[in-house]
Amino acid sequence: MLISAFFRSSTRLSNLTLTTTRHLTTSDIRWKRRKTAEEKKSAKIIEYSPKKKNTVYLQGTVEIWRHMTVKQLSTSMNRSLEDVQEAMLFVKEADNIEPNARLHDIKIIQEIAKKLGTRIRIVAAPSIAEPEVESKDRDVFPRPPPTPDQLKPRPPVVTVMGHVDHGKTTLLDSLRGADVASGEAGGITQHIGAFTVSLENGDRVTFLDTPGHAAFSSMRARGAVATDIIVLVVAAEDGVMAQTKEVITLAKESQVPIIVAINKIDKPEADIEKTKQELYQMGLALEDFGGDIQVIPISALKGTNLDLLAEAVSTQATLMGLKGDYSGLMEGVVVESKTDPRRGKLSTAIVKRGTLCKGSVLVSGLSHAKVRGLFDHNGKPLDKAEPGTPVEILGWRELPLAGDLILEVESEKKANSVLRYRQQEAQKEKAEQSLEKIRKKEEEHLAKYRAERDARRLAGRFRLRHGPRPKEMVEDDGVPRVSVIIKGDVHGSVEAILDVLETYTGHDKCRLDVVHYGVGNISESDVELAKSFNAIIYAFSIEPPTKVASDVSIRMCNIIYRLIDDLKEEISNKLPPMEVEEVLGEANVLQQFSITEGRKEVPVAGSRCTKGVLKKSQKFRLVRNGEVIYDGELESMRHLKNEVDSIKKDVECGLRFKATKVIPQAGDVIVCYSTRTEPQKTDWDPGF
């Protein structure tokens, strides 16, 4: 009984314990950190949630962008590919209806959408997630050759080349009815001019006018590369000259067909047959000698036979079957570049492939542009430029170099990527060149160090101290120096001037330093640079600055050989005066005898004057078997026993030198000469 009562009481106690137990729960709020007193005092910050973008457009609005494909357009319009292709058949210039064909012109896309009755909204091209390898900076290259069905006829690019003053610019003036030659300084073309001419038969021809001066060889080389046909102008009075031979060589290397125009046939001294013979001797297979090269005798000044020349150009272009690809991204060549004070950086280019429009992004070398304007050779704005068309491009961030290739890219992001890649490659190449120079200098320094070390070892340990250490930098080596700054109107002119300056080789007598060069008008930084280096600013065919500092020399010039002549004169003025020797007379030594002066015997040369006059006050040189024994002054000159000042021809005399140790012998030659100083001139020959 007692045991059962005990178990019943214990059970009641356990139940009571279970019913009085507290249930504890936890949550994120209970784990929240308490605010400090400082945080409680601070003002409350009200945070607002960002507003959602208003992406609600009109019902049926279609997003389009430039360079989208036909398939992308059908997807964006939510229409079948067949519907879009059927609408493209009724849109002009929408030739390629393949699904992957790109529509580069936004106007064509708008017209297609209009035909399908949809509203459009122009947006940026959607960014496609590219693989990690593709995100790296890469270069851009020309597209693969087009297929034959993509090609259409295009106007030929004709370059007029020849020797200076043979009438190239006058010929072009007659063809297009303008007077360009009078606008060129000295009547000499110093730029590449590009323009389009409509011939009488309706054909359009793009002409390039290249300089014929010897300094502009690089311009002629560019003209030969960017051309389809070369019109070689040869004056009938002069025949084949230096630049004529150069043009023939360039044409053969570039494999460009030639049409010969023998100019100035109206002059009385003209000899057409002789000119043909000289051209045939240069390797040109003329039609008169059984070849295929056309020869047209013309007079550019009077307009004789210009219609025959135009017909020859048109015939040659037809035979070549020149065609171009009008679709896709643009490819071209920079003909010339310049900085306009009002419009900024400009370049003249020839479109080789594709169609150039406003807003296009271009890359050329280490410069890029977003095209803000297109102009023809007369300055009239253009909407687009097709293959074979010369065009002036406005919108370059940096000035492109003449002769560089122009490539159009899809976006500015792609252009920046290409520029980064090209800059990295240029820096690598520059670093490799610098490394070679550093290694060469290290080898020279090491050889010099070893020679000095060996000399110190031979001298012994007690001869190592040579006083204070000399300065490593020599401030002035005594060689005169001419520093110049070159500023020109176009890149080609600056390039030609620098090419001529490279021919200077007299740096041991007077150094020629090009401190700076560039395209455009003279800036304040150019003036400050000229002050720092005491340099001369040569301004070539640009406007003079409004304010000119008194201590800065600015030379305005517009003809290249006058600039070089002025620079040669400046170098000559820096050279020290040159001592010029003039021979007055000569004498032969007949006999040597001695006279006694005091207790010494002094040698005397018994001589006869054989040429000119011997003057005692001048210098004398004793020559024996071609070797100079003595060079100095006379102590005495006597005729018989009388002291005289001069001896004429065929008169005998006794000559005594100041150096008593010099003993003349019979058969020696005595030369009497005088010296004077003359201003020295540089022997620099630039080649023209």
C-alpha cells in the first residue's frame, strides 16, 4: 500500500512540472543589435526605393538599330522571315534578302518597317554577351574579297603624274574648268589634290594631282598605290626627266597601266618623236612601236586633243572592268590630312569599298573618327560617299597619316578596343627597338670600361688617383647648332620637308635639330618651345600668327626649295670663317750656302723665282719631294747684297728662314702664299 501510494505521488509531481515549463522561441528580431546612444541621437535617414523605368511604349512599337540583320529585324517585328523578305522586294537598295545579310543604312530599315505597317523606335544595338576570349582587344582588318554578284561599276581613280613644270595641274584645270595652278605657290603643286570630273560622254572620273618636285617622292608613291590608271604627262620640249623616270618605276612596281600625254606640243621647240623614242628606251611599249600603251599629244594650255585623252581614259577604264562593292563597312585610303583652324582635323580620302555615311565610326592607324561631315572637292556637303569617290572627312579625334588605310567599325567601343591593341603593339615594337639600342650602348660602355680597367692595372696601384672626377655631362661641345620647328598646312608637306632634312649630313660642323613638327597653325606652345630651344619656326603655307614674340624668329614660306635655301643660309651663318690660302709665287732652290752672323753660321737658300712674286711679309713653305719641311716666315730676303721686300719672276735671290735648323737643299721648292678668311658655306646638297 505504501509503495503504491509513493508511485502515485511521484507521477503527479512530474505532470505538474511539465505543465509549468516555459516555452522559449527565437527570431531575427531577437537577434537584432541594440542601438547605441550616439545612434539614437542621430537624425533618421529616409531611404526611397528606386523608381521603375517607364518601359511602356505604344502598342506595336518595334525596336530597330543600325547594322541589324534581316533575321534580327523579323524577330524584333514578331513577323515571319518570309514577310520581311517580301517587303524588302519593294524597297530600293535592299538588294540582299538573305537572313544573315546586314542592313547598314537605318533609312532602309525604316522603309521596310513602314511597308509592314509598324511603328519603330531607334535604339542602340543590343550588347551580346561575348566569350572571354572575344572581349580582349583585337585589331581589325579589311573584309574578304566580295563575291561577283556584289560588285557594281565604279568610276576609275586616275593619277596625273610627271616631272615638275610639265603641265600636270594645267591639264586638270582644262579638264574641270578651274584655275588651280594660279593658286599654287610658284605654280608648283605641293599637295595631292583629289576631285571628280564628269566627262563629255557622261562618265565620272576621279583625278589625283601629285607634285612633280623632287622633294615630294613619298606623295607620288602614295598616288601610285591608290590609283587605277596613271596619266604620265611629259613635256615635248624637255622629254624624259628625273621625276618621269621615277613615275615609270613606280608604275611598274605597282603594276598600274599608263597613258602617256605628251604636253606642250604647241611650242616651237617641241619634238614629239624624240620624246616617244626616249619613253620607248625607258621600257614603255608604246602603240607606235607595237605596244599597248596609248600616247596622246596634247596642249593643256590651249585644250588641244583633250577629248582624245578623256576618251583614252574612258576606254582604258572600260577594258579594266573596274567594279566595287557598295555594301558593307567602308574601306578607304587617306590621301592627305590637315588641320583647319575653323573646322578642326580633316582628311581627304578615296573610298575603295562600301559606302561612307555620316555617323560612321572610322579607324586609321592610331587615330579614329566619328564622321560629323562629308564634303566634296568644292566644299559642298555630301550625304554619302561611294567607291571611287574622293571625300573630305570631318570628325577625326587625332590626325590620320597620309597613306594609311581607313576601316569602318561597328561602334566606338570597337574603335577604342582596336586603338588600344594597336597602341600596345606600337609600344612593344618601340620597346624592342629601344632594347637593341640599350644593348649596343651597354656593349660600348663595357668595352670602354675594360680598356680603362686594363690601363689602371698596368699603371699600378699607386697611380690610381687622378684628381677630381670629371663631369659626365658636357654642357657645350663647341659645335654650332641650328634648331628648327616645322609647321605645315597638310601632313604630306610636313613629311616632304622632314624627308629633305634627313639628307643633311654635316652634323660634325653644324648640328641641325628638329625640335618639333606638326600640322596646323602656330600655337602658343610652339612659341614657348622656340624660346626654350632658341629655335626658328618655319611655317609652310599656313596663316601667320596674330601675335608674334620679338625674341622668336618665324619664317613664313610656301615653296619648299625656298625654305631649304633659307635653312642652308642659316646653317652657313653658324659656321666659323674658313681660312683660304692663295699662292703668290714659287721659287726653286739652286744652291745652299751659309753666312756668318756673329759666331754662328746661318743657312741661306740661293733661289730663283719661277712663278708669280715673292713677298717678304707673307708666309713661305719649303717643300721637298712633296713633303713640307718648313712652314713659316722669312728672316731675310736679299737680291745681291741689298735687303728687298719682293722678288719678281726670273730674278735670283737669297732667302733665309727664321728657323735656323732648317737647311734647304738644291732642288727644293719654296712657295710664297697668303691667307685670308672667308665666310664658310655648307656643302649640304638636298638633291634639287
